[in-house]
Amino acid sequence: MKGLLPLILGIFGTFAFSWAGLTLIPNAQIGHLDPQTDEEGLDAYPAPKSGLAVRGQQVYAANGCVYCHSQQVRADYAGSDIERKWGERRSAPRDYLFERPVLLGKSRLGPDLANIGKRSAVEEPEAAAAPAAAQPAPAGAGASAQPTANASAPATDVRPEGGPAPAPGAPPAASPAPVAAVAAAAPNTAAPVTTVNGEPALYSTAWHHRHLYDPRSFVKHSNMPAYRFLYEKRRIGGEPSADALQLTGDDAPLEGWEIVPTYEAKSLVAYLMSLDQSHPLKEVKNTTVAAPAASPAAAPPTEGAAK
Amino acid sequence: MTPAEIPLTPPSTAAVALPVENGVTRSDVEQVERALIDASTRVPVLIFYTSAIVWLLLATLLTLLASLKLHMPDLLGGVAFLTWGRLRPAQMDVMLYGWASMVGIGTAIWLMARLSRTTLRHPLLLVAGAGFWNLGVLVGVIGILAGRSTGYEWLEFPPFAALILFVAYSLVVSWAVLMFRFRRSESIYITQWYLLGAFLWFPWMYGAAQIMLFVVPVQGVMQAAVNWWFANNFLYLWLGSIGLGTAYYTIPKVIGRPVYSYHLAAIGFWTYALFASWTGMQRVVDGPFPAWMITASIAAAILAIIPVATVGLNHHMTMRGNFPLMRYSPALRFTVFGAIAYTVFSLVGVLISLRSVARVVHFTEAGMAYTQLGVYAFFTMVMFGAMYYIVPRLVGREWRYASLIKLHFWASTYGIGLMVLMLFAGGMVQGFDLNDPALPFSETTQTILAYLRGQTLASLLLAVAHFVFAAHFGMMLFGLGRTASMPTFLNPQADDVGAHV
């Protein structure tokens, strides 16, 4: 090559092309979105996160949750994300308006978390009545068994251990009926019932705390690390703390001691509970019939129908 | 004659004038010139190399621990700064910024000086650059381990560490570009195109990413777009350019014959700059982005077959008839391995970005296999090759033990081969499992545990390779190399082999 100028110009030109094409132009297209509202300008979605959840997002980023957990639901033709109940519709740019950092993730060594907060809301009313429908998974793993998981949440990551025992008897595909039944039986109470047989309901705040503290107490072969450094072990002075973890078995602290979440743990769980992309978006065709966001009671029959 | 006395006039006059005056041949002059250039680059390049190797060892240990923790999650579970989610970015960033960038810069400085036929002036500024770079990486890694990671992949260093890296970089790059400015060579060699490109692209991609993510952050998913635009360009246009440029130097140099075709090289360079820079969105196929962005990146990945094919063909034709030399020359053996891995890496990149394939392998360990192919099997192996060629010229000694070089090569080869195989096979299995909604999620992670154990074995092999190499390099550094006129061959040399090795 002869001249230096063409070389320099070419080096700059090719890269400017890529920079403009993949960052500047898309930024003009999707970089200035506004929350979606209905005709009256109400029901804005998405909404900014609470301060606690924003702090939790930093904890999530700092501890590298994103290297195992994605936060994006692909369309039904592009993967089984929706069938796995990770979301009711595909994710769209507008869902991430207020996310910073945006934590899409590119690995699923753990399940997708795009709707993890929403999933607890759906499950909690069901969980109240779960004992009635929990016959399929009574025994086996004893204290660590998750009746709610097997009965009412097909294809989630929680699976009762105990091999040949009752678990296979209730394959996930078979559960829509129980779900509907449970939902029908479940009173849509205002006060969420958070425990089932002394165990926290799936994806409830208490469940997340115990799961972060000891993932293998729920999923025996999980390879998620425990985040015990986000919890504090302290001596009970006077009254036990209201937010102390209800631990059993090996995890239980000695008499007179308790395990309480630090501020970081609380904010992390607040962040997880805030993850919810269930609100319909105009630009996304829902693959399942959209459930009106305000009435969770209507959701379960829809789920059943979608099957 | 001191380095400063090499005139800054065009080489033709200098080279022709001297023989007349002193009665020495032109080749003598060139040999002295090369020795002077090497002497002027000795201190900064060796500092970059030494730092890079120290980072490599740290990255090796972090990788090993992170790999173990994937299937032994309770190992050191209570230690906050060693939690897997911090080890993983720390390991990757030490590998990318500590090892790959530093060894790349060191090699690029040396190549630039040699190819521009000019000595390195004021090497102390480069030493300062190395110092700042080390500081930046150190601060960044401590930041990640202390829980200050930003959450953007490959940009996890806290912004203040990035600032230090930028200061270091400007010290380094200004000198490399200045050398190029004062070049005495008549033509610009292919390697110089790639190096110049890398030197000008890096501050752009790094600066743009830092500004668009931290200074005036873009909204929502655009952060991810900027993130992946940066990451793929870091891999292709920063490390990739240095790696390709180095291979274009090492292969012809060792076998002692010119590059097969300059035209092919030119096509390869420009199509590479044009297409490889557009591939970023291949990492988010089917993600929440306008479809055209992803389609553009997939198309770019497919079109990038053109530069891959031309570069591969060029290297192959240059090597033709000289493949037996790989039996002897460590530099050639590592470099050719890396050049072949580059082709594999690019083809795997095309494969996993096709929508039909991505629907299976996206979100699996296959993505990691792809990254490892690029960062290790291609770039790192080419750099090892270059170091086997360059270090003896800097310290004035030859490598001490052929057996250690062989051990390094085979441990690296089997290590990276096993790692890519495990991650890719594991990723396929994981992908099919994930797409079967009847299978509980926990099953999908359990099935790949076996592959993750295989990855640990691979990491162990790589650890052996790296510690052997570091020990050998240390011997060279402390003057324990062989004093010999002939380089260290891997095997006893047959008669028909040239002396360029």
C-alpha cells in the first residue's frame, strides 16, 4: 500500500460506519422511548423502580448474577421461554426503559428472571391452597420438598428430590388442571399467605432469602452459589427479629442466634420482586391471552386455556 | 553508533551510503540496525511481557477456581470476594486487559519498531505507560472482587479504573504511532496496517463505550447494544487485529519467504475492518432489539467469511511446502495453530449466530466456547508464538529447554481443545434440554455438570502450560538462556531446513 492517508481514512471510515450503524442509529430509533400509557394517560408502564430495588440492581450486578441468569424472554417461535412460563410475551426494548445497568444476560445456567417478581404474585394465592392439591409430592425429601412447586408451577426450576418417588408421577404437563382447581379454591385474599407447611411459598420474599442463603435447601443439586455473606448471624437480644430467616436442618442457627438479611440482601430481593414484564405492550403481540394486570385471579384460567 | 544516531532519512540513502564509506555489506548494516532497534525496545517490551505473564498466571488461577466452583458451589462459599459471580468477570477481565492487551501491546511495539525500521525513542514513557496499565488493571480487578463491578460484560472495571487505563493507553499509543510516523521503510507492510488499525480503533471503541454507558448513559437496551458492539470489536478489531498482524509477520519471517499475495492481504484487511466491526449483535439473537440490528450482525458475520478465507488462504499458500518446519520452530508451531484456530473461531461465530442454531445454543455454554476460541486458541497462541520469536532477540539468549516449550505447546493445545470441546458439546446438550419445556430446569444444569468438570480438567492443563511457560520466561529474563548462535529447535534439525528458524 502506498499512501498513508487512504489507510488512515479507511481505518476511521470503516469503524465510523460500524459505530453509527450499531449504536448511533439504533439509539435514534429506540434510545428515547417513553413509558406506554392508556388513552387517559394512566396505567403507565414501565414505572421507575423504588430506591431499594435500584440498590438491589447494583447488588445483582456486583455479584455477577447476570452471568447465569438472563432477563429476556424470547418470542414463542424462538425458544421455549414462554412455555417454561418465564413470561407471557416476548420482551421488548420498552420493558427496559429504566434499567441501568440493563442486565439482559447471555447465559442460562440459572433460569430466566425477567418476570420473577410477577411469578411470585401469581403463585402466592395458589400456594395458600396448595396443601389440598399437594398429594403428588408428599414424601421423599422431607423438609426440603416443595409441594407448591410440583403441583402448581410446571417447568420451574424447583423439583422435589427423591428420584423415583412421587415426582415423576406428576409430570409438569399434567398440572394445568390442578392449577385451575387450586386457583378456583384459592381465595383472592388481600393479605398474601407466604407459608405452606412452614415453608415459604415459591418466589416469595421469604423464599428468595432462604434460597439466597442456601440454594440447595430447595433444589438439592442446584449449582448456584450461596450468598451467605449477604446475611448476618447475630445473637438474639430480647425479641427475635421479625425478618430473621426461618431455617431448618443444618442451616438452623444455634439456640439464641438468628440469621438476618443485611440491607444488601433486602434490596436484592426487592429488586427480584420488582422484575415483572407481564404488562401488555402495544408493540408486542401476546402469545397467550393477556391477563388484565389488576386482577390476578383471572390469570390461572387463562394459563389453563393456553395449554 | 547509538540508537539515536540512526538517521530519520529515507532508508535507501542510508543503506546505500554506508557500504561505500566503510566497506561493509548492506546486510551487515541491516543486522546492526536490527540489533539497535531490538536494544531500544528491550526494556519496555520486556516489562509489558513480564506484566502480561504475571496477569496470565493470576487469570489462570481465577479461571481454575471459577471452573471448580461451577460444579462445587460450596467451595469457599462464605468468602464474599471469591463468590463465583465476581470471579467470573475478574478472570475474564484479567485475561483480556491484563494478559491479552499487555502482551499485544508489547508485541505491537516491537513489530512496529522493526517494521518501521526505527529505534524506539524515550522508552521510559512506554515504561510509565506499562505502569499505569498495570495499575488500571489492578484497581479494576480489586474493584470487581470488592463488589464494584458495573455489570456490563467485559467492561466490569469500575469507571475510575478505565480512566487509568486510558491514560496508560494514550502514553503507549502515541509512541507507537510516532514510530510509524518516523518510519524509514519504503512501503507499509500488512502487519503495520493491522497494528495501526488496532491502535486507532481501540481508543474509539473503549472511549465510546465508556461515554455511552457511564458518562451520558444511553437508555435501556441500547446499553446492551453498546456493550456487545464494544465486546465484539474488542475481540475482533483490537485483539484480532494484533493477532492477525502478528501472524502476518511471524509466519513469513520464520520460513523466510514473502507473503503469498499482497492483493489478498489488502482485500482481507479491508473486508475485515468493514464486516467484523458489525458483528456485535450476533450475541443477542432474538433479543429485545429491532430485528434489523440482529440481521445486520448476522449478515456481517457471514460476510466476514471473506476476510477469513483470504487470510487463511494467504497463510496457507505462504506456508505451502514449509509445513515440516513446524516440527522445529516453536514460534511457527504456535502461530500456525493460532492462525488455524482463527478460521475455526470465525466459522463457529457464523454458525452460532444463525437464527436456527442460535435458538438452540444461545444462552448456553457454547457462547463461552466461542469466546475461548477467539481469546485463547487464536490470539493467545499467536502471542505465544511471537514471544518465542521475540524474547531471544531482546535478552540475547536462546530458550533453555526444548522440552519445556514442547510441554507448553501440548498442554496448551490439549487444554484449549478440551475446553472448547466440553463447552461446545455441553452447550449443545444444554440448549436442546432448555428447549424441551417438559424437562424441569434443574435437569438442564445437571446434565452439563459433567462437561463443566471437563472444563476444570482443561483449566488444569492450561495452568500447567502457563506455569511452565512463565518459568521458562523467567529463566530467560534472568539470563539463564542458552548462549548459542542457533535458536532452540523443538526437535533435532534435519539438514534441509533453513537457518531462519
